Amino acid sequence: MWPYPEIVAHRGGGALAPENTIAALRCGLAYGFHAVEFDVMLAGDGIPVVLHDEMLGRTVAGNGKVPDFTAADLMRMDAGAWFSPAFAGETVPSYAQVFHFCLAHGIWMNVEIKPAPGFETATGRTVAALTAQWLADAAAGVAAGVAGASGRPDAAALASGWPAPLLSSFSHDALLAAQAAAPGLARACLFDVVPDDWRQRLAEVGAVALHTNHEKLTPQLAAAVKAAGYGLFCYTVNEPARAREIRVWGVDAFCTDRIDLIGADFR
């Protein structure tokens, strides 16, 4: 059984807003999406930020690698101007900012642990530990009958059945570290091409789901994953006809950049 939303906005707002920003989350909400996928990487001081690329230059102007900068440095950088002048000044958010925005608005999170090379274990451990702590803090607010920090309705969102995040990663080491740091959080293995030993890899990290590139999925592989009892999620599906095709194969859920073509209630 897949207990999570079935249609997920890729990197917050898909192709309609600068990826991995608060503006992207607001865009997804405007299109009715209460489920998002985004990427988390550690800054040089060990604080997690929401960015996809290890190297600056694509979505954030500049040179160097994310681990070369502190989180405060990165959070002053413009992450919106590359997309459109209308988003100039939209900055790199911290994981804390994105997490609490999602919690406050009842947005389910597929948190992709995206470690820079050499930081796999540290990233998995930090992201999982913080996620578990923030969830515990929100749950404590529910038990106390109060809203979350700064008056946000974090606790109310959790109390109304808001599902806990799903952690995913291409990095096996990051998932092992996440499992050790917060074994109660659900995990998923990400693959571009699903390897022959996928069953072993999922078992080793205690995964509940397999996430993969829809372009390389086959009906036979989809059936095998489902028969093994795992959830099956695909990225990044942008054509309605293809979305319907893989759903027939047994795919439980997928993320999309085309939130304008494939709505949150797509069938």
C-alpha cells in the first residue's frame, strides 16, 4: 500500500517557478499541490540547504561548490533570477525554512538527500536527525494542544493526518546513515537504472519504496517491485498519456514538472 500522495510537484513548483525555493512551493500550492519533492545538501558548516547542484552556476550565480560556503552565505544568494526577472531576489532556502513552510501548509515532503561527494554519511545523518526532531517537536505541540513555533499551524497540520516525510536518495551510504540516525523515518532507494541487486539494496536500508526514472522502467520490472511488496515511484513524468501508462503498470506515484498539465488530482 502507498500511504503518500500520488502526484507530486517536482522541486516545489515544477517548470513554473525556480526550483527548490519558497517561491516554488507557493507556486505548487497555487496549482493545488500539497505534495512536493525537493533536494537537501549540506553547506560547509554542516547546515542543510535546499539545492540540487553541488556546483554553483546553474540556478545560483557564482563559482565554487556548495560545501565551500556556509549556509548563511548560500542563503544570501539569488536562486530566482536565472529562471525569470520576476523571481529575482528569491534566495536559497535552508532545509528548516522549507520543512516548516511545508508543515505549516500541510504539504507532504519527499525529501531527497542530495549529498555532495564525500559528504554522504554526514548528509544522511543530519537530514534524518533534524527531520525526526522537527516532527517530534510538532507532535509535542499536538499533545500540548498548541500551535507550532511562531504561531504556525504545524501541530494542527500533523493532527489532521499530515503524513510524515519520505526520505529518498541515490546514495546508499546516505540512506544507511539516515536509517541509523532516525530508524522510524521511511526511506526509499533512488535509481536511474534499477540494478539487478535492487532487492538487496532496499533491504539493507530498510526501504519502503523504490524510486526510479520512468523512461527506464519496464512493465516487468514494475510488476516485480510491486510483487516484492515495495512502493514504486517514478520521476519526472510530464506527459499525461505516459502518466496513465505507467499507472497501469502498477506505479503508485510520480513527480512532475508540468503541474499545469498534470494536476494534483490527476487520474
